[in-house]
Amino acid sequence: MTTYKALAVSTGYWKPNEDYVANIIEVVRGKLKDGDIVTVSEKAISTASGNIVDESKIKSSLAAWFLAKYWIRIVWGYVLGPLCHLREETIQRLKNYPIKEGAGHKQVALQYAGFLQALMHGSEGGIDGSNLPYSYVSLALKDASEIAQKIRTAIEQTLGRNVTVLIVDTDKTFSLSSFHFTPRPASSKGIHSNDGILAYVAGRSLKLKKRATPIAMAGKNLSAEEALTIAAIANKTRGFGAGRTVWDMAEKFGVSLTQTSWEMLNEIEHKPIVIVRPVKRKIFA
């Protein structure tokens, strides 16, 4: 039987053009053993890579305005929100969804993730604005497997440790027995992906088991169940930085939804890396 120990590793806030591989090497030095799983937040890597978009500079289409003004406020606020068992606080926020800023966000979702993803109430196609300043959002990584391998190779060559690297996202994967699916556009092997709102509503309304999503791995060939278990442990250990959502983040700093600054985020302890260590337990008859 295998259980796991987890250690969240604090770093500074990773801004665009950050050498995140060098930073990972620096902060995990002396903490690793062979066989460890080094999990890294997809959003932190996207931000450091400059894989972000400033929604204030996006021209919104009529479709985006419709989604923000009617689809989110009415359909999600009164129908899909309760059907998906969303928290009452979340439902109230959706009923008062900001139309102008929301239209910009929905336009980004339409352009970068597609229609089925844009129908989601948030995290459309892996797009995320939490722990980012102003009107910036991070996009899903398109080269996550290559990045995972790059991090693993750097750890092996620099620190001499044989580890597995797992890139994870807080967006949920739902499980129905051994069948795993996620609304996200991409995930690691063994997880069905890219059904957008259909997957989300099915998983939430049926109250299926949900866990953070493993995006890519390099090293040991983990099964989908192993990867999901590790992703869930890492997500719980890491915490939410400045906030779970853009609303939580704005409330934390006492500003409007688009007034969080780089400086404010610098003040928060960020833990984009979690080291997960398998521990084999003997079972006696």
C-alpha cells in the first residue's frame, strides 16, 4: 500500500519572463530524494512564460456581451448554478457578473478556447484570472509535456535526482469509477478531456468525485488514478495564494476586480511547487 507525504515549497511570485526552471532548481535543492514527484502549478508556469492576455485590450463581440449579460447572469445564476450545486456565494456573484469586464473575458474564452468552453461560468479552457493582476488572465499551456520534461532533465542534470515531474491545474477532473473526464482542453493520459460545459455540468450535477487535474508528466509512467491522487494532494497542500477566485483575490486586497497589482501579489506567499513523496506501508496479516 502506498501513501504520500507532501511538502509545499515557497517561492517569490513568478512574473512574466521569469526563469522558472532555475527557480525550481534553487528552491528544491536539498529537499529531493529519488522517486519523488515534483508537482508544479500550470498557472505559475504560464505566467512566468508570458502565456497571459490583458483582457482590457480585447474588443468584445456581440456573442461575448450576450454571454456576460444574459448567459452567465441568468442561465448560470438561476439554472445551472443550482443544478451544479455551486456555493450560494458563487451563485450570487454570477447573478451580478460584471458585464463589461465579463464580456472581455468571454471574448478571450471564445478566441482561445472555443464555444463549448466559453459557456462555462469560469476556468474556460484552462483560462484563469486568479493570482494575476489587473485584467490579465493566464492561458492553458500548449507544450506542457515538453515543459515537464525540461524541468525533469534540469533536476536530474543539476541535482542528480531521479524524479517525476507533474504539471497540475486546480480545474477539476471528475471520476465515475475508472472513467475520468475533465472540461479542460488537455490533460495527461487516461483522462478524457475537452467537452467543456457538458463535462462540467455532468460531473457537478451528479456530484461525482472531483480532483485537481494532472496536465502533463515526465518520468515515471503514472496511471491516471495515481496522477489524480497526487494532483489532489498537491492542490490541497499548495493552497490558493491570493485567493481561489478573482472575487476572493479582490476582497483580500480590498480593491475592485481589476485593481489587484503586481506589488500586491508580491506580498503573498506563493507555493507553486509541491514535492510529493510515496511512502510504502507494510500490511501485516
